[in-house]
Amino acid sequence: MKLSGRATAILIATTGAVAASAATPQIVAAVNARKANYKEIGGAFKTINDEIKSGNPDMNAVKTAARDIAARAPQQLKYFPKGSGPESGIKTRAKAVIWADQATFLKGQQELVAASAALQTAAMSGDGAALASARTRTAAACKSCHDRFREED
Amino acid sequence: MSNPMYGRRAFLLKGALGGAAMTVGIPLLDAFLDGNGAAFAATLGGGRLPVRFGTWFWGCGMIPDRWQPKATGSGYDLPPQLAPIKAVQQHVSVLSGFDVILDGKGNLPHISGNTAVRTGAPTDNWQTIQGPTLDVIIADAIGAGSVFRSIDLSADGNSRTSYSFRNGNSMNAAVPTAAELYGKLFGPDFHDPNKAEFTPDPRYIARRSVLSAVSEQRRALLARVGAADRARLDQYFTAIREVEEKLSLKLQKPPPAEACVLPGKLAPSKADVDYTDVAERRADHKLMASLLAMGLACNQTRIFNMAYSTAASDLRRAGNTTGYHQSTHEELVDRSIGYQPTVDHFATESMAAWADFVEALAAIKEGDGTLLDNMLVFAHSDVSYAKNHDVTGIPVMLAGRAGGKVKTGLHINAPAEPISRIGLTLQQVMGIPADAWGQDAMRTRRPVSEILV
């Protein structure tokens, strides 16, 4: 059967709508939670970066932001249940490879947890060099996952 | 004294008036008191002086390095922002490091933290809170034996500045000025509990009778409606019950209260007071604290909420258009001192006001100690670090010994522990049989045992 362009468009739109509505409330909640959590982690990391760049960081800001990242990082894994990828119909930049290559994804997440814990330790110590090093490690942990598992904007 | 003969109902004589039930109080008898004549509260369901509960709120948090003590335990150090509490430090415990756990939720500044501290679960607005604020839970349990189940106060002159909610649709409006508070506590309806004579006001007998007459219809209506309407009616009838209780109390001679002294009338307040001016705010707040303390001593209420400033604090200095909250966002960190100086000023001023409040409660002698010894006051903010509006490490302080159940003068630091542990502890101290509190990641069964006697 050959479909006209208009019919195809309608079919795509309808399928999309069906897919979107097919996601369970738990899947929708998980996707929303991981987006919110990553957004907060990103904001906190920007705070730390900006403070380090200032050359004389406000350690009150650095400490609280590092604590926030360290508290949020271990939460991330539970927000990637099976079915919450692109097939859910929900707008998400999570690639299907997350679930196809769980071992690598899991390893990347564990590195984020370890790096953010080290970042918090460095922030609490007040040691500028240790802080800069922990910042670099955390940034690398973010980037390696983004490169492999996240769609470009 | 636990003899049920001498329970609260022993004060009541029941009868009928025009076919409607009525209740009339009888004079206080010696039989209702203990040997010292000090345990009048036995007639209200307990053998000791009443223990009261209250909250004290300030907006915009603090600067951690300038607020949080370094030493834990007793005799903790007082960093610059806490220095104003020196005179009352022995009454105040500092609880630092407790977190609001957002668990996949965004931090909606000024709301996520405040809703989580008060309801045990963060939400994006007050309309979607998942349960009543903890003051309401406690008021429902212990608030019935006084004239007002709860008194909500805001020192900013705005009756809508309140963080006390029965549910998302039902905020407890605040008394916004000292003048209004005086009228509410000590106006024409006030009965001095220490006066020998007492005459029940016929107006209350009539009102009480009308309410009693509709109780059967009330029950019948509840049985007929669906769940949503039942919830609405339940909320409505809760308010009605409060009125009934209040009227019942108006028909009884109030039990004596040794510390109760009717305050003198207030001087007329100045016209057009600008309560955002931190100096005006502090002065009116101090007056409100004294009136509230006497209201508590006179058993007008056992529960209160005081909002010293709004979430996203509205304070400013006279002559300045930029206030506290705006400064947290816009003032540059002075790198030579490591903090925002204007923000530091307002955070310190807020602690000075907290010290005023504690001092007012500690100034009233009651029994062998003070009014404050028979209370528990829970002070907290909406955020931790003012500049970032974080909700990790929201500052908390407790004042009072809760009738001997709570230790004071301690600093407890518990990084990454859910702040709902404090809310659970407060409920348990106030006699609520709760073994858990909070939702999702904030759910806890562990009270802060370090403060318990």
C-alpha cells in the first residue's frame, strides 16, 4: 500500500502520539526526574567552574554545590529504567545504546559517582589544587557519557 | 493527676436550653489541683504544666562559614552570624547539615526547601503538598485545650505570609502586626485566668447551643456524600469543631496560670509603618514575641508559627531599594573577605531577631523554670547558603526543653541526613505516636536521638 505524503504525516503524528501516550506514568516520572537531576548537577557544576575560574573561589558556594552533585550522582541510575529511551515517545536525548550496552553505561555512571565524591572531599578540604583536579575528573566523567550515550542538541 | 473524675469534662455542667444542648462551666475547685497548686493542667488532660510548640521562620538562610559552628556538642562556638544568640545560647541547639533530598526533583528556590522541612516532602508549590505542615499535625493533637488551636504570626505586616497549611487549599492566615495580636489575645473576649470570679457570657451559651443542634444533621450529611465532598466537609467541620471547642472554653472558668499577667495596652502604632525596614521589623517582631509569650503563659494557645521574614526574605535597610533577597543574587562576593557583606548583615540581623524571640519566651517564669522550659520552638529557613539557594544543610535551631524531654545548648551536625528526621523528632517529643514521617527519599524512622533526654 502506498501512502500519500499527507497520509504519511498523519500516520507519523498519530504513531508518535500513541507512543507518547504508551509510556507508563513510572517511565514519564523517571525521564522527568533524570532531566531535572542532570539539570541541577549541571548548574552546580557550573557554579564550581565559575568559582574556580575567578581565581579566588567562594568556598561556601563550592562546598554546597559539590555536596549537591555528590548527593544527586548516585540517584541517576534508577532514572534509566528499560523503556525510557527513544522508544518511549517521550522527548529525551538518551540514546538506545544505554540499554544495549548497559555494562559501559553502568561503568560511566559509577565513575561519575566516584568523581563527584572526590569533588566533594576536595571542596571540603579547601585545597585549591585538589579541587581543580577533582573538577577535571568530574568533567571528564560527564563528557565520556555524553559523547557515547546522549544525542546532540 | 490522672483520675478521670478530674479530667477536662469535670469543668462542665451539661443541660438543655430551649431544646438544645448547652454546657456551662463551674468554678475551679481545689480538687482539680495538685498539692502545690501548680499542676492546673491536669484538668486539661495532663499532670504537668502544658508543653507548647511553635515554629520560627526566617527567609534566605545564611552563609555557611559564618553561621555554622565548627565544634559539635555542648558549648559550641558562635561564628559571626550566630553571635547575636550568645545571651540565649544555653537555650538553643543548632542542627546543621541536614538535607532536603530532592530525589530527581528540581530545586524550586524558596519553596522546595520550605515545603520539605514542614511537610516531609519537597514540592514545587504549596498547593501540591502531600500532607499538612507539622505544626498542624501537632496542633490537632494538643491544641484543643486552649482558646486558639494555633496562632499564626507574620512580622511583615502581611496576613498571607504563612507557612502553615492543613492542605494545599487551606493556609492558616497570619496575624500581621503587634496591634492585631494584642486584640486577638487580650481583647474584649479575654478572661483573666487568675481572677476569682467568672461569669459565662450568655452570647457563647447561645452560639454553642446552635452548633450542637446541627451535629446530627452533620453526621447524616457526611454519610450521604462521596469521598471528595466528604474531604471538603471534613475540612469545614474541623473548623466548626474548633469553634465549638473555643465556645466550650469560653463557658468554663479558665484554669489559673501563675505566669499570666494581662499586658498593658499598646501605644497606638505609627501610621504607614514600613515593615520591610529591618529596624521597624525587628521592633514590631520583638513586641509580638512578648505578647505571644504572655498569650502562651495565659493558655490562649499552645501552638504558634512566627514568620519573621518571608521566604525570599523581604528585608531591606531604610533608604535602600535593594533588599536582602535581591542582594543574594546581585551583590558580588567581596573576594577580600570571602562573602557578600550586605547578605551577611541581613542574615546576622535575622539571628538577632531570633535571639529576641527566645529571650521573650525565657523571660517569663513558670513553675520551677521558665515558659521556654515548657516549650519546643523549631526555627528554620527556606534555603541554606543564601547566594546559591541550596537546600542541602538548611539551618535549623531548637529552643526550649519541652517540659524536660529535650536537651538544649547542643550543636549536632549530620551531613546528608534527611531533614525530615527533625520533623519526626518534634512530633514524637510532642507526644504524637508517629514512628515514621516524610515521603519517598525523605521518609525516615530515625529521630534525632542526640537531643532527647
